Amino acid sequence: MRQIYLDYNATTPIAPSVQEAMLPFLCEHFGNPSSEHSLGRACQEAIEDARFKVASLLGADPEEIVFTSCGTESNNLALLGVFDSLGDGVSGSRASDARAAPKHLVISACEHPAVAAPAAALKKRGHAVSVVGCNTHGVIRLDAFEAALRPETVLVSIMHANNEIGVVQPISEIAKICRERGILLHTDAAQSTGKIRVSVDEMQVDLLTVAGHKLYAPKGIGVLFVRNGVSLTPILHGAGHESGLRPGTENTPYIVALGKAAELAGKCLDDAAQRLAMLRDALAAQLQAAIGEPLKILGAGAERLPNTLSLCFPNVISRDLLARCPEICASTGAACHSSEANMSDTLRAIRLTPEQAAGAVRLSVGWYTSEEDIERAANLLAAAWEALQ
Ligand SMILES: Cc1ncc(COP(=O)(O)O)c(C=O)c1O
């Protein structure tokens, strides 16, 4: 059985040249980057080269790039780090009491659990959290967003592109509103980096998350962009690695891999996006033609990631549908929490009916998807759907 991998939003394979770049750092170049000798220095230089490459992809300064273990850690560092830097729970003097006053965070209703969960943790500590809804296409409602801001709002965290339906949020517009009020803005760009242009200056964000395994680097490496001048408190305590923001001996092989992946993504971004959109639209058209009944494509009325096709198959349960085509690797929601029986936050936020949500499938294409894959997948899915009627 030859598998058809249509789950690039869950994770990507490691690109061959990324693997080639990282392998020597698994064995040959094994030094500790903090060591002063030649083996250590070689690793330190490789890390700085990777930092430069990631910074170039994002339009950032290299010193604004902090390597972490994953997108989840980057999001935690952004949210908890901003609030910790403002001081909470520490009292004793008037000044620290003022710093300890509860602060306010704004997130969207479509955030990944890697943002929603640290937000919930901040709420447990006594801070206020507002969750702003989106329209039925999945785009945040800017009027509701503006209305949610308060004098004590210190941070906004709105994802750049949604992992389930691929919708891209108007981050520059959100940033303008935040800047006018002196509020910091974090965006989770785990899904968008490497798929569409991600520029920290165009978006005017203060903090931005990248997850290596979504852009052809291994799992277990991430980045937090921290704009110069933004004050963050580390969430791990140890030595002074990564400008004191992320202690722990650097994961040189994976950092090198992410640097190479960032370089590759930067080189092929526009061409790849065009090709992926063509494959995604061909898949939608072939499914539509084979099934006949109107297929609801989620987020179709908004700007979407070029690789993401999230759609509702009518009159079926998506898990049953995918079970009938084991060749296809796809997701019934977000892969990391698809076992949840309930509707995901995103599908609820765009106000799908339970019947529509039950038939929702996320098909996400990537660099190694072929036209043949698309044709086979469309035929298999259409046949499975027919059999379930
Ligand atoms: C939007 C988004 N944010 C964060 C994450 C978490 O990234 P990681 O798996 O690297 O922790 C994911 C992974 O699915 C994601 O899609």
C-alpha cells in the first residue's frame, strides 16, 4: 500500500538537504557550543549561522532569534514570559504591589492549545483573559477585538494562520491597534512560516513563534522571535544560553537543521506556494466533481494558507470516511488533539453545525505531494464517501 501523505499541517518530513546538513552535528561535531576549544567553537559558529538564516527568513535581527524545543515552548515563553516580566504574586513593597496587579491578555477563539493552555494558566494565576470570536470564515472580528482591549491589557496573542482551516489573520491591522495603545503583540506563526511570507516588520509583531517540524526540519526545535527591547522573563531557570532567555545546552543538530530549512523555505517560498495552491484547488475540484453534492470548504471566503483544504463531507463521519481509505494520511481536525470527541475550538468558532463538524476533514499538501497523489486521493475519498451513503 503506497501511502498518500496529506497531513503536512500536522508535521512535515525532513527535507533531504536538511538531514544532510544536520547529520555531521549528531556525531562528528559533537562539542558543547559553550566550550572554548575548537569542537565547541565549530558548534557555536554553526548555531550562529542557523540563527542568521532563520532571522533572514523572518526579516529579523539574528539577536532577536531564541531557539527553543518546539512551538509549544515558544508560545509558553511568549505568554508566561511577558506576564512574569511584569511581576505577579510578589509583594512586599508598594512598587511590587503595583507590578503584581492583575493584567489582561487577549487571544482569539481559534488559538491552538499551545496558546490557549498558557492563557488558561495565566487566568488561574489571577490575570484576566478575553477570548475574541471570529466570523464564519474564521477571521477575527476586529471590532470585537478592539472592544476587548482594556487599559490593563499588556499582551495580545493571535495566531498568524490557523492549523485546522488555514485562515490567515490580519496581523498587521491588529498590530496597528496594539501599537497605538502600547500593547505587546505575539503571533503564533507555527503554520505560516515556510508556507507564506512571514515578515516581523511587515506584521509589526513583538513576539513570533516558529515550529521546526512544520517546515521540513525535525520535531523538537522551535524559535521565538523577541523584538529588541521587549522584556521577557525565562520560564526555565539555568545558565545564560540564548541571551538568558532559554537555558540548556543548545541542540546543535536540530538548530542547524532549522537554519537549513529556513534557507530552503526562503528560496522557494513563492514558487512552492503557487504549486501547493494549484494542487489543493485541483483536489477540491476533483472531489467536488466526484461527489456532486456541494462541499463546504472551510475558510474559503478568507485568505488561506496555499496548502490547506479543510472541508465538510456531507452525511458522513469523517473518521469513518478516513478509515475506509487507509492509504490516505489526513486529519479529522488538528492531529494533536483529534481524539477529542467534542468539536474543536476552531470549528465551534466558525459556527459549524455538529453534523458539518462530524464530516470535517483537513487535507494539507506539501513539497512532496504529486499530481498523481491528488488524483488517487480524490478517487479514494469519493469512493469511500459513496460507499457510506
Ligand atoms: C498553530 C500551532 N501552534 C503551535 C503548535 C505546536 O507546535 P509544536 O508541536 O512544535 O509544539 C502547532 C502544532 O500543531 C500548531 O499547529
